Amino acid sequence: MNLAFYGTLRDPDILRFVIGDELESHFYKIITVQGWACLRIEGEAYPLLRSDPTAATIFHLYHDCSEVSWRRLVAYEGHEYTFREMDIEGRPYRVFMAEPKVSASLEIWSLDTFQSQDKFSYQNELEGLSP
């Protein structure tokens, strides 16, 4: 299966913590996709996608990912997100989308901002959740 990440999983440390090293060899490329806005979730450090024909979002694409990686990803995403198939450049990718009830702020989510302002506390939160 092919996977596309637009948020915290674009950070290599977060991706490695969630899935391990096995996705590194499956990295395909970074691409900007029109029609999607990546917005910060109200009160949170992580984002969601909303359809917006005037916006564009950066995705990291991975090909031929394992079932083990998929199960780890599903466990990480939790109940606020469900996956959907998204066509990118003629290929299907699984992308996790926030449930419609999740409130978006008007703030564009930025990986650079996340890494400089939120990553440290987010990593601590993740480590506290791991078994």
C-alpha cells in the first residue's frame, strides 16, 4: 500500500518513533498537492486537512508499505482520524483525515513551526502514551 503524510509524520523523528525505521526505504518523494489546506487543530500541535481549492499542502509519499507499518500507523492516529484513499499523480495513497467534528483553527499548520515550537512537548506526550 502507498501512504501519504502531511503533518507530524513528515518529521523523521516522529515517523521513526511511531513506525520504526522500516519506512525509510519506501520513501518516494515530497510533493505539493493542490486543493487541500493543512490547518492546525484548535488547541493542538497537530494538523488536519480541509478541502480548499485555493490551498496547497506538502505531502511525503511512501510506496509499497508493509502491513506492520500500517497497523502501527492506525494505532498512532487513534479515534480522531480515519483513512481515505486519495489519488495523487494517478496512484492511490492512504491518507488519514480528521473526523468532521474535529475543529480546525484558521492557522495554517507548518512543519517548521511544529519543529521549533511544539515538537519537544509533543514527543514527551507520545512517549508517555507508549506501553
